[in-house]
Amino acid sequence: MTQPCIVLAAFTPLPGKLEEVLEVLRDITPVVHQEEGCELYALHTEVGGKVFFIEKWTTRALWEQHSGAQSVATLRAGLTNLLAQDAEVWEMYGDDIGQEGKAAL
């Protein structure tokens, strides 16, 4: 695919581990921002305690390249014993509906 790849990655911290999870994710963010194709890599915390990265990659191929990058291996290692479950990842592609006159994600 040649259109931008939007990714939502969710992390569910173990009880009492939210700050440690956030620290790991914050530390890796500047590294990922330097990766080819990274247009957005934004950290958000949901009111219930889940943590999300909202990502935008220039192409699916560049997102797949990121998925195999050292930054992801470092992230996985840093999150060992901090999550209640494996990270959940959704890959999405935009639809032109609702984007008229607005900047697309």
C-alpha cells in the first residue's frame, strides 16, 4: 500500500506499573521519531489506565520496517513484567469521508 499507515498500539500496565510503562514508552519515542517514514508517534493515556501510541507511517512497508527495528525490540524488553497482557496493535487506512477541509491524521 502506498497510502499512509495509521497504527494504534495499546498497552495495559499491571496494577501499580503505569509510571514505569510510561517511562519506557517515553524513552523510546525520540528514537522512533528518527526512523524513516515516522510521521506521528504520539503517546496518550486513557482515563482507565491503558496507554496508547497513535502512529502514522508514510507507507505500510516503512511501518513493517519499524516493527522489526531495534527500537521495538528495546521497547518489548523494557516492558517485560510491566504489562497485564501482550500489547494490542491495530493497522488502519484512512477514508476520505470526514476529512474535507481538515488535515488528515
